[in-house]
Amino acid sequence: MTATAGASAHPATSPAHGSATHRRAFWLVAAAFAATMAFTTVPTPLYSLYMARDHFPTVMVTVIFAAYGFGVMAGLFLGGHVSDYLGRRRVLLAAVALELVSCLIFVAFKDVGPLLVARFICGVGIGALTSTATAHLAELRGIGAPHEDGRLASAVASAVNTGGLALGPLVGGILAQWLPDPLTLPFVAFLVVLGLAGVIALLAPETVDRPAQLPSYRPQRVSVEPHRRHEFIAAGLAAGGAFSVMGFFTALSGSVLGTVMHEHSLLLTGLVVFVALGTCSLAQVALFAVKPRPKLRAGLVLIVSGLVLIAVATLVASLWLLFVAGAITGAGIGLVFASSIAAANRMADPARRGETVAGMFLAAYAGITIPVILCGVLLTWVPTTTLVVSFAALIIVVAGASTLRMLQHTD
């Protein structure tokens, strides 16, 4: 039977004061997690360059993003849970290896076909990484600081996830704005970053006892106690609703900047997304100790307020208001998403933590993928301003209803 050290697999080696080695490893794995997530969003400000060079329509950017989104969901469904018995470190190494393959394709090829392949491979790796790294961090912290209640580990895991996503567009925008060969150098830089992430994964302590006989493989399924399934579904819907807001903002911010505000700076495009996802990460860290119910209520208020401001910023073509709206919305996303991840860690059987967390991330990435696809398709026929205002209203309903349902199941 698989056991995880984060719960009670190695009580003899887990003294009350914890393990300094595991505390250090916790922060190193968090850094590697963030760096790998950053790679996934590096292309965000570069798509306009691909479009200008290859003359493909805006909807093709949506197809490229969809390839990534479906890759993430495939990785979560097929491999998000296998670290529960193969070990966290092995799956982390495999995930980083897939990101390196994706990065090499970006360096070597520039056509649309290879871009689609690279984004799909990147998504598969991230699908395996997110649940595995989240479970690994919870277990490393459980050994390193056994007196804690787990909220810090959950907050750091969800914060570095979104914080990494925030850094990618900023780094990509900076490198593309001021350095030559903007479609190659950002990815060469990340070959080095991903190599370092692989070294960290290789050296990190393992927290799962690999069974003598491996269980038969099966795709992902959610493992929670029957009496907690309604709570898990509510948390999953809230995660999907929060990420649908993220998908909405990242899908349309570039179009708002270009067609409504006539701003075409690659750095500015990356900076807008960075601010939104950066506050998402900061809110999770700054308020990790807040109880779940007030955190969810605050997240709901911030999301609704931010979406209203996004619509207003688009209607009046105000760049500074778009930044403010993105920051407010991002903070709300962070609080709701952090609550969902904390709920998944709380409900998980320690021997199946990766499986449970993978189910939560699967819900989240379904939420982020669908709005991006719909927005990309509708931009072909609907003016940007009309689409932003209409979608903001729709996402308010979706995110509001899903968060309210989680509140009903939260103490």
C-alpha cells in the first residue's frame, strides 16, 4: 500500500521539531515549481510577433492556447495521480523533461504546426507537474514543520502556481522588447532555467514509499471520502469558476490593449497579465492565515468588483483602470483558488493526495480553457468592447454561483 511521508509514513524520522532538510527542500521545490510554470506563459506577449510574421488570424492563437489547455487536462487525467505510487520525484523529473522538449521545439521551429505540438507537450507536462508538486510541497512541509496545520503549504503551492504564470509574460515581454531574436532568446533562457529546475527535482527528498508491487494503471479519478464528495465538488466548481475569470482576462487583455487602447508594446502586454496574476499570487501568501469563509467572501467581492472595472476600463479605453481592474480581479482569483487547493489537501487521503489534488486542478484548467476558446472564436465576429462587457457579465454569474456554492459547504 502506498504511503506518504507527509502524513505518517515515517514517524520515526519525523521528530516534533521537524527536518531542516525538508524545510529547505520545500522552498527549493517551490522555486522550481514557479520557474516551470513561468515557462508556460512566456509565449503570451510573443503571439503578436508570430501573427505578424506568419499572417495567421487571431483565432489561431486561441487554437494554440487550446492545445496547451487540452494538454494540461490530458496530463492531469492520465498522469496527475501516478506520483502517489511512482513517487513525487520521478514524476517531477518526467514533467520537467517534457517542458524541456517543448522549449527545444520553440527554439528549433517557428511554424504554427510545431507551435501546436510544443504547447500540447508543455500542457501534458504541466498537468503532471501541478498536482505532483502541490502534493510534494504539502508532504515536505509536513515533515519539516509537523506542528503546522497545512495552510502555509497549501498557500505556497497555489501561490507559486499562479506566481509562476505571472512571471512568464513579464520575462517574455522584457526579453522580446529589448533583445534581438525575440522568438528564440526567451526560450534559450528557459532551457537553462528548466535545467536548474530538473536538478532541484533530482535532489529533492522523496516523500512517497514506492510499493513493492505497483498497482495496475488507470486514468485519474477523484479519491475522497463519500461523505465529502459534495464538499469536493463545490470546491472544484469554485476553482473552475476562479480560473474562468483568469482565462477571460488573459484571453482578452491583449485584444483590449491593441484594438481598443491602440497599445502594441510587447512589454505592456506582458505587464498587464503580470499584474493580474502577480496580485493573485500575493493575495494567497499575504492572507494564507485567514479562515476559509472570510477568504472566500473577500475573493467573491474582489472578483465581481474587478470584472465590473474591466468592463468599464474597456468602455472608456482607460489603461490605468485596466491595470487596477486586473489587480483587484487577480487578488480575488487567488483567494478563491487558494481556498479550493486547501480544501483538496484537507479532504485528501494521505496515500492518494496527488490524485485528489489532480482532480481539483482538472476542474481549474477546464475553467480557464473554455473561456479562452469561446473568446477567441467570438472575436472573429464580435467587436472587442461588446465581447468584454458581455463576457464580464457572464463570468460574474459563473464565478459568483460557484463560489457561493463552496461557501455553503465551508465551515
